[in-house]
Amino acid sequence: MTESIYGTTEIYGLIGDPVEHSFSPPMINAAFSSEKLDARYLGFRVKVGDVSEAIAGIRALNFAGVNVTVPHKSTVIPYLDEVTPLAKKIGAVNTISNVRGHLKGTNTDFSGFIRSLKTLNFSPKNKVIAVLGAGGSARALLVGLADAGAFRVIVYNRTSERSKKLVAEFSQYFPQTKLESVSLQTIHDTPLDLLVNTTTVGMFSSEVPVDLKQCKKISLLADIIYNPIQTTLLKQAEEMGIAAVNGIGMLLYQGCEAFTFWTGKQAPEEVMRNRLLTLIE
Ligand code: ATR
């Protein structure tokens, strides 16, 4: 980010509702600033029902790119010129680039998550993994884990109809991964290379989505919640000596991957991480 705004300054942004509390504007602007790019990133609150006008606005005003957040990650898709194959399977786009009027959507949530595991030297390939939850985040992560070659992914959700539907949908795309919707008892009884919490349990309360003490061996625990920085589940893992990560890595790397998707440059990871931490701690 250069100090001044010029006629040439490229505009990026976040579309969603709400956007006021998003960490993306400070994180991405810190990246622009450190790379001395003539670009700015702003939040744009777009109401449900205004998505097609918002996308038309991106084209008309020649914005360079946007992130997309709740509740528009799926509804933007029909208005784009191109969507990457995995984002199409997930059914959600969180990053759009605008190259001379050609709008291309991708999903960096799942790739950001996989990259955050990589920093711990964990690869999903040939692993047995449990996913808690069957919402939008679970969809993205399931595609990421199966695409990365997981051997078996078991999904537990409070509402089992949702996890059954999810597994049935994705099994056709990833025949090499055993995807199953399971009971909580099966989560307890299965030795796991990785357990991932994608539910919102622990975000607003000190509840846990599963009692780790009732589980067989867990090698790694990932909770995609980043605020609070340490959920009760993560605390329990720490007390039991289980390696664990919170959602900051996923948040950071989805931003890094979006930065690269837009600019073709490697993202200044440490700058972005430090900016994020000043917002969360
Ligand atoms: P996101 O897009 O972030 O994944 P979501 O689609 O609203 O959010 O999904 C939230 C997930 O958290 C769901 O799996 C939800 O379970 P249900 O499908 O049964 O609603 C799960 N969840 C939320 N509150 C929960 C609770 N108190 N106990 C168990 N699961 C809960």
C-alpha cells in the first residue's frame, strides 16, 4: 500500500453482511502496505437480494478483486464467469478476481486450512480424520481433506440428516476416500490422526462439541474457531498433551492464498499474522 490514494489505486473489498467486525480489511491492507502495492481493501455491506447488483458493480467500477463472506458465498456463483472446480464442488466462493472484466471465483478457505496443517507437518494423505459439524465450513474442509487424499473421513453432526446428505453428495466426487456419517459413539471409539471441530460450539460458550476424555487416541486436534483464541476443547487437548491448533492459521492462510490469487505474489505471511494477532489478543 502506498501512502497516498491515486487515480490508479486498485480497489479490493469484502462483500457480506455483516462486514463491520471482519479482520480481512486490516490484514489485507497490512499486506498491501508491506508490499508497497498501489491498492486498498474496504468492507462493503451487501444485503441479501443485492448480490447481482454488487457483482455488476464490481464489473462496472472495475474493482480488482473481492472476498465474499456470509451470507453470499453460494449466491454469488451464478454471476461469475468462471469458478474453480473445487469451489464448484464445495458450492461456495470466498475470493473473486477481476481480470479485464472476467470474474473468476475460488475458495481459499479449504486450501488455507490444509496449509495451516502443513505448518505442523501434517498431511491428510492416507489419514483417518473426524469432522464435527455439517455446515458451510464442514463442506469446505471435507472437500479439502478428500482432495488431499484422506483415507477415511467420518462426519458427526448434531442433526444427522445434514451429515448424511453431505456425505452422500461428496462420496460421488471422491470415491478414493471413505466418507461416512457417524454417531458420536463412533467418534469416541475410532483412533484418529486428526479431529476437526467445524461447529460453532465453543465460540459463544465454554461448551465442548465432544469430550476428548471419552475418545481413543487423537494425534492432532484442529478447532477452526479463532475467537476465543483457545476454546475449552483446545484447552482440554492441551491438558491431555494432544497437539492442537486454533483457527488463526486457517484465517491467515485463506487471506494469504487470496492475496496470491489476486496479485500473483507471495503473501507477506508474518506481516499478516502479526496484524491479525493485534486484533485478536
Ligand atoms: P458454518 O458455515 O460456520 O459451518 P453453519 O452452517 O451455521 O456454520 O453450521 C454450524 C454447525 O455447528 C452445524 O453443524 C451445527 O449443527 P446442526 O446442523 O445440528 O445445527 C453445529 N452446531 C451449532 N450449534 C451447535 C450445538 N449447540 N451443538 C452441536 N452442534 C452445533
